Amino acid sequence: MGFVRNAWYVAGWSHDFGDELKPLTIVDQKIVLFRASDGNLVALEDRCPHKLLPLSKGKRIGDTVQCGYHGMTFGTDGRCVRVPGQDNLPKSAYVDTYPVEERHGIVWVWTGDPEKADPASIFDMPEFSDPNWHCHHGDALHLKANYLNVAENLVDPAHVSFVHPTTLGSAASEDVPVHVSTSGETIAAWRWIRNAPPVGFFQKFGGFDGNVDRWHYYYLHMPSTAVIDFGSVDAGLNLPEEDRDQGVRIFALHFVTPVTDDYTIDHWMHLRNTAVGDESASEQMDAMFRIAFAEDKEVLEAIEIEEKRPQKRKPIRIAIDKGPNVYRKRIRDLVDAEATEDLGEPERPTFVQHD
């Protein structure tokens, strides 16, 4: 289906990038990042225009990057500032630059038309800046799978009962209805499991003695950022849905970055309203998340292998596929829109449409 390029994608956490040249790939584009002397991140095309050696195999000289083959040197704006052995600098001697933004310790890179890069469109949540919430960066989960399957998995409450039975789900939720909304810009799916034993995650962190009411709300933001709002509360409180903050509530954030057609990186982190400031709790939560996400990885990589094999029959769709089906259509529409150029409303057109 291809990639949405006019989008902000997560390259990593702020602490992942320093003075050294760091190569990475986003939507099949080779990029090299480094932190300039003023502290700002620079993202350049990772390919010298001369013999195409990746610039990341060269070296930094101050705030410039020198190619490791013939020494052509490029500034932070991508323009060539030196060609050893000659004084003239060809106009074609440049590399592309990529807009970069840092927010809440997260590094975002824009991979499309630079003129369309609007920092105001970067994903954000009020809890990032709320002192009553704890923000913790997790890991980067590397998956040999297409990003669409990875993102779909993150708007699918139904799989939790079967893929994560000891951590995030249990058999108690297998037949509980899943609600789906696709009317807004964000695709949402959710369900409540009332008066049931706490799942493994909240047995450890919730401190519950008896049954709980627990919830899963899945939100998928285009093109591939997922927010999973999940938590538990004592069942005796009969907590209304809009009062979830009164329970133990966690936001698991997944920034799904397409690398290539069959390779994806899921940068995951969480926000929580419990154990604020307790880093030992963060480490324990990370350990449980790693177990759960390893279960996702096993399933998604197995699906990737099977999708590439010859199919004997058409794939089937069932009721729980509503959100993923809408998601695929929206991605397809975005990809198609980027593949054409809209010239706007015609002036003095000779074509007249009547329907």
C-alpha cells in the first residue's frame, strides 16, 4: 500500500541522540541525525550526492559532516560547503534536510514535503505536562512486520484475551462486546469488563483485594500513533466511564515508525496516575510490558511470513475488523492523495459536470 510521507514520525527518545552521527531509516528514507553545537538536532539525507556513500560513514567537523569517501562536506542546511581539490561548489552538491522537533523527550522527524511540516500537528496529550501523572519512556520494539499490521494490533481490544492472558487480559473478556467509533479523525475501540478478577498487570500494581471493573480504550491517530487507555478500579465503586482517573489508570503510547515495507519500530512509553515519581515501579512495569509486547511480536512476525506465502483462499473479515478496515482505507486515501497534485479550483474550465 505504501507509506504516508507527509507526517511526523518518531525517530527515538531525546537521550538516543548526541554528537555522533546516527543513521536510521524512516519510510524507506535513509536519514542521519546528530546534535549540533547549539543543542538542536539536525537530520540530513544519509547519502552523498557524489558516489552515494552514506554520510553516516563519514565524520563530523564542527557542525558539518564530511563524506568518508572524497571529503565533500555539508552544513546543517544540507548545502555543500567544501569540495577538496576545487574551489567551485556545484549547485547539485547538496543533501536533503528533514524538519525535526523535540517534545517531552521525544524526537519527531517529518518525512514529506518540508513546506507542509506543521509542528502544531505533532501528537500531544495534556498528561505530559500534568504533575499528577508520571511520564516514562520505554523501549523500541523492532518487528519484522509491515507497519499496518502493527498499527491495527493497537486498535484491537479483542486480541488481548488470547495473546496476553497473563499480563493485560484474561478469559473473562473473551465475549465482552467491543465498541468501535470511526466517525472522528481518531479511530477508537473500547470495552469494560465489570466485576472480574484483576488481570496480571493490576494484580501487581493495583493493590486490589477483590474483583475490579477494568477498561481498555484504544485510540489510533493517523498515520500510526496509538494510545491505549487501560486501568482498573474496585468493582464496588461502580465507577462511571468518564471518571476513570479515580481508578488506577495508565496510557500506553505506541509511536509506530515504518522503516521498510516489512520492518517496523514501535517506540513505546507510558503515562500513569499511580506511583508518581517511583522509578522502581517504572522498571517493574517495563518488565511486564516487555513480556506482553514480545507476545505481540511473535504473532505479528508470524503473520508477516504467512502473508507473503501463496494464499489458497480469500482472507475473511469478522465483526472485530471494523476499526482496522477503516484504518486501511484512510491510509490508502492518504497515500493516493500524496501521489497526485491538486491544482485547486479550475479557472474558466471547459469541462462541466452535471452530477
